[in-house]
Amino acid sequence: MSSTKENDNFFEKVYAVARKIPYGRVTSYGAIAGYLGTRRSARMVGWAMNACNGREDVPAHRVVNRKGILTGKFHFGGTNLMQQLLESEGVEVYENQVVNFDELFWDPSEEPGDKFAEDQ
DNA sequence: AACGTGACAATAC
DNA sequence: AGTATTGCCACGT
């Protein structure tokens, strides 16, 4: 106990967003960072993911870098587990890179709640 | 307490 | 255009 961390604000936010990533969809670190107000600190998002290594609640495999590359696939056990998970969700992955990343890209700002407008 | 690290991204040249 | 460097901020040692 000691310490007043209660919750890792920053990390919790990252987890919260990552948890909101829809099935079959992917997002980038910068998108999450930007949503948190720290676009330049995309590294921290990845760092937060590092701590998420053990939290099944955080689909880190749906988080890729700006190029749609599975940068942290090595952190999933060093295997293609991350790619397998994405493919299992219908996400095409080729050479550790997400295909149609532009279409599969999901922005936290688009977080549904009352809108279906996709082509707006 | 300080230094180094880190799953990125943007800017500069 | 691609390549190189800096910025960022918190965690780990």
C-alpha cells in the first residue's frame, strides 16, 4: 500500500481505450496517445502496453504502429501469436503488417455510443 | 535520487 | 523522396 498510485492514470486510460477497440479493428499508438492528449508520447502508450503484458483485458494485439506493422509481436512470445490473433479476427496481416490498415484503422474518437455513420 | 530504457511519431536535413 | 535525429514521459534498475 503506500504510495498513492491507486490507478495508473495514464496506463488506465490506455487500457481503457485499448479495451474499447472493436473486434476486427486496429488502432495505432499515436491515435491512443493523441486521444489522451499526448500525441507526442506515443512511446508511453507502447510502454503502457508493455505493462499490459498479462492483462487479457487489453487486446494489445489490436494495437499497431502508424504503419500498421505489428511492432510488438515479439512481445507476444516471440511468435506470430499477435498475427494469428488478428487474422483470427478477420484482419489480414502480411509480413507483420496489417493489410487495409486504412480501413481497419479505428480511432478512439470514433468510439461509438450513438452513431452508426460510417461514411459520413 | 539519477540514468537508461522503450511495443512511436513527427520534424529536419 | 528516404534517412537521421529529436521529442516525449513514465517505468525499471
